[in-house]
Amino acid sequence: MTDWHAPSNDAQFRAVKLSVVMPVYNERVTLRAMIERILAQPLEIELLCVDDGSSDGSVEILEELAKKHAQLKFFRQPRNMGKGAALRRGIAEATGDFVVIQDADLEYDPSDYRQLLEPLVTGKADVVYGSRFMGSAPHRVLYFWHSVGNRLLTLVSNCFTNINLTDMETCYKMFRREVIQSMPIEENRFGFEPEITVKVAHRKLRIYEVGISYSGRTYEEGKKIGWKDGVRAMYCLIKYSLKDTAECAAPAAAPASISGRPAELK
């Protein structure tokens, strides 16, 4: 068994492949810089960009960069279907050992990948959340009521799931590939976060949190999530807490994972 106090070495990181799933919707201003940051990481990266009906030139940027970078795979949704739908598409296409969710707006820094990977590479975790509310990394100071809303949703999530997360709504969620590919994703918009958190908790997976940096943006800079998404998140917590509990309790044969191995996590 790997000793948690013995840090993973560079060879361990070089031996793994990380699939980065990045939904894109009208992110022309930040898209090039975000892709450069991702591909600059000293890891074997598979970048899966899913355009969700952009109309601002993001598609043309993705087409151009996909020709230059073999690591970048580009997929297009037939129309704007939402973040959850784009993630569902990208996750299904992933072939790496681990999968991480990445936004295209520069709020989350890919240089945090390595510390997110640490508990996974050392065999301690199945899922790692990057928390904006722990650690000493830099955080941009922005909306007070957003932080209150995030903490409230996390509190409610913890009450339903009986786990002690500090940041349920974080974008940075990293999984063993067979874990995330074994879980059906039903939400099409921002309900992905509470849905997947409930499903992870109900499957009794090993969850770790690590502190990350965060450079939030304003609505003038393109932030999309709003109060209606917060209401939907609360609804999803209740919905999947009831629905997934019943599904997990129902006797059923363990399905095979995409890799062909039994999906012991259902």
C-alpha cells in the first residue's frame, strides 16, 4: 500500500494519461490562452473540447488549434445543449487513466492538475475535488452572495450525502476514468455538479479535496451561471438523493465499464 506521506515522484506522473474535458460556449476571448495553459502542463494530456453551439468564433479557433496540436480533440454539439450535455459527450470520448473537468474561461488554473492528481496517482482516492475554500493559493475577491450561495449549496449537499466537502460546486473534479464513465450523467446544464456529487457519495467512493487557486470573473467578463442555476442545483440535490438512493439499493448485476472491466462502483 502506498504511503500517503511519501510524495509521488515524477515517474509516476509521467506514467499516467490525463483526459481534460472542456465544454466551450462562446469563449473566444479566453480560449487560446486556456488551451495553451493546459497543453503546457508537464503531463501526458488528452484535451477533449466540446463546442456547445458557439457563435462568436470559438469554433474556428478550435479547428485551427486542433490542426496544430495532436493532443486536442474537437467535438461539436448539434446545437446549444448545456454544460452537462457537453461533459457527457467529452467524458464518453476520454481514454486517459484519469479525467478532469475544465472550464474555458481562465477561472481555474491547470497548474493545479498535479496536486489534484496526487491522491489518485498514489492510490488513495477515486475522486478528487479542487476546493476554492481551502488552502493558501491566491483567490480573486468577487461576489459575496455567490460565496454564500456556494457554501449554502455545499452545506445542503453534505446534509443529503453525509460527506464533508467544502466546495461542491467547484469545476475541478478529477476522477479515475472508469469511475466517471460508469455513472450516467442526466443533467444537461449546471446541474451536473450536484448530480455527480450525490452519485459519487452514494457509491461510497474514496473522495479527497485539495485547495486550488481561483480567479473568478465578473458578469461583464462573461460569467454565465446565475441564481436560477442555484435553484436548479438545490432541486437536483433533492432529486438525485432520492432517485439515486433507490437505484443503488435495487439489486442488479454489475455492468461492465467502458474499459471492459467490471464496474464495481455501481
